[in-house]
Amino acid sequence: MKKAHALAGLVFGTTLLGAGITNAFAADETLRSLAEKNGIYVGAILNSQWFSGGLPGNYEQIHKTQFNIVVAENEMKFDATEPQEGRFNYGNGDKMVKYAQQNGMRVRGHALAWHSQVPGWVNNYRNDKQKLLKVLKNHIQNVVGHWKGKVAEWDVVNEAISNNEPMWRSQSVWYQGIGPEFIDSAFVWTHAVDPDAELCYNDYNLEQGINPKAKAGFLLEQVKRWVKNGIPIHCVGSQTHVEDTTTDKHFIGSPDSLRSLAKELAKLNVKLKITELDIGFKSGINVSKKDLERQGQTFRQYLDIILEEPNADTYLIWGVSDKWSWLGGLNRQKGLIYDDNLKPKPAFDSILVRLQTYEPPKDTAKKDTTVTDTTKKDTTVKDTTKKDTAEAIKLFANHGSLSMHLAGRTLFITGATAKATKVDIFDMQGRPVFSTLCKNGAAELDNLSEGFYVVRVKSGMSNLIQRVTIK
């Protein structure tokens, strides 16, 4: 459930925001403050350069100002925390946890059992199942125990499903040495150490459909089995590393498909989290202003899932600035919301404006972000999400008796007291795209392209602001 809030007194000034863009919304609001108003978590990793002090000071300032959840890029993985058998290294993880505590941020732990970044000594026991089980259990008990009560959620198992077809990843040392039961065991052991932590299965390509031949479809069947068998799983993390092909004007991966997964997980009382989001372009191509605006629209579409689905609460981006991004290794570029100079991109503006204009359906309250024990609770969840229509959007700001209703491309306005009632239309980056006057209680919006917009109506001293969809 999301927290309802009123943006009383919201002023549509001409405030400079983002990459030199004139934005119509309040300048003192941050992604963090708006996320907290909406009862969700919006975050970004602290990448490895931060841990070594290799970033400019404004990087950290941006991070702690804009985000309320954090995860380490590499510093809590197996090879970082247990580089030698039985010898644990918590230095970097402790540094991040302290930073989070000082700045009131939620901490994700990533990741306990993964086929990659496993220290070489683990492979010595590849053919000894009992020893390998002890290695994994000892690692989980020590690492989770060290940060018990400080790490709110863990990626217990990461990327255990094959990419080629729906089956378990056979080249994993854990799968080869133990079998698929290592997954069940990892969740049980983690829950035993810290029963208050949320436990996630985390993977990529989950936004590519929930049919039986897709990774998400295979995972969904496993989640059903885990819930049925009392395995303590509370959430699924969708990495959501998405690519914009630019040539055919669409993104590989679908927000609608990920939303479908969220709805199916809700039936099992399991949450969906977006845990590693980036939307990159092919390396070597020229990325235009239009490309960046389309990128921003897709960032917003994924945010809509977190805002609108009752069992979704986390929107975490895998980096802050394009300059310090892992995407080069995937032959991609410009996939984050700040540019090389730590200036906000259109994607930042899209996220900010969406958070500012979102209003939950009237019959909802603040989202419950407490951990749900799926072994005890009823595994059915009523889907109370309403469609994204004008009727479902609360009116806010100083609107007096003004009201508006969109029918087709005609905006009907009632309660206007001034002869010159002005209608201003803004895109989802907050930029003005169209203005007109209300005549006889109506304004025609025929010249607008299909998409989402924010409408402001000014009548005398009254203002009314509402998000609409033009079809």
C-alpha cells in the first residue's frame, strides 16, 4: 500500500532542474523525499570506486541526498567477504553500513550464493557435497550474523537460472557440487540467522515474459514450490538491465511483462523489487536528445510498477553516473540517470516528476513494507490496484472548487471563476509543451501526441494540477 500525500501549495515556477531543463515543479524536492512520501525505496549502488575514495565529493553528496536505499556493487559478495577459507573481511561492508546508518538509508545485502565471484578455494570442494554444504552454511551464518539487524534484505541466491532455456544454471559450483537443493538450504539458513531480514531471489531477464519458456516463468513455478514447502522467501529481485536498440525504437524487455510477474507474485504474498536497473545504448553510436528522452520514459514506466503494484516497494539503479558504470563491459553506454559530469539527465527528470505527480487510488493507504513470513501468512493477495485513469488520480495543490475531466481529447473544466482560465500542458520531464485558454468550460488538446502529460489549470487564484493520458 502506498502513502497518500498532498502537494499543497505546489508552485509551477520556472525552476532550473536537471540537464539545463526548465522544470515546472518545486526545486527543493528530491527523489529521496518523494520516495518516502510515496512509501517506497529509491536507491543506487555505491560502486567500488567509492570504497577506495576514488570519486569526487559531489558524488556522495548526490547519493545521500537523492536516495534512501543502498547496496554495494561488489563489496558484500563471497570473494570480498571470505577471500580465504574461514577468514572473513567485513571492512568495506562495514564502511557502507556505517554510511547508511549515518544517513538514514536502508541496506541491501548482495549476494550470498552466486556462481560468479566465488574465491578459488571453494572450487577445491566441488566434488565433496557435504563439505561444500558446510562451506556455504558457514559463510551464510558468519556474514548474515555479522550484519544481523543492520542489513534489511539479502539477495540470498543470485542468477541460479540458465539463460538458454528454463532450467537451473548447471555450471555453478553450488549446483554441480550440491544440486538445486542448495537454494532451499541457503534460504533456510539465512532466515535462521536473521529472521527479520527480507530474503530475495535475484536474477536478470525477468522482464522478458512469464510464459513457461521464459526465465520468469520458470522462476514463478519455483517460487510457488518454495511457498508451498515453507521455504522462507519474501521477495524476487528483478535486475532489469535493459538495452535500448535505437534502431527499431524499442527496448529489449517490457515493463508490462515485469508488471505481470509482480501480479503473479502478489498471489503468493511475495514482493517484487527492481534491484539493478539500467537502460543502456549500444556502445559507439551517437545518442541523441530524443533517445535520452525515450530512455527517461522507460525509466518512468518501470517506476510505475513500483508505485502502482501493492507488493512492489524498491526501485534501485545500478549506478549513479555514466562515468562510473559497469555497462562498458556489456558494450553499452549512457544507461544511468546522471551523465559523466554528474549532471541529471532527462531520466532523472522523468523519475522526479513521476514521483511528484503520483497519487494512489483513494482507497489505499501507506504501503506496508514490513517483512511478511510466507510460511505463516495466507498466500492469497487481493489486487487492489486501479487502472491509471483520470478518475484514479487525486487532485492536489490549491485548487479550490476547480475540477477537470478528460474525454477523448477534450478537457472539460468546472468551477472556473475567471474569464481567462489558462490551461498549461507539461511533459513528464516537467517541460511546457502546450498552452491554451478554456472556452465555454472546455479546452481542445488535439495537437498533443499520445502519452502521459501533466495538466495545470489556473483560474484566478486557484490552481489545479492533474496527470492525464492522451490516447
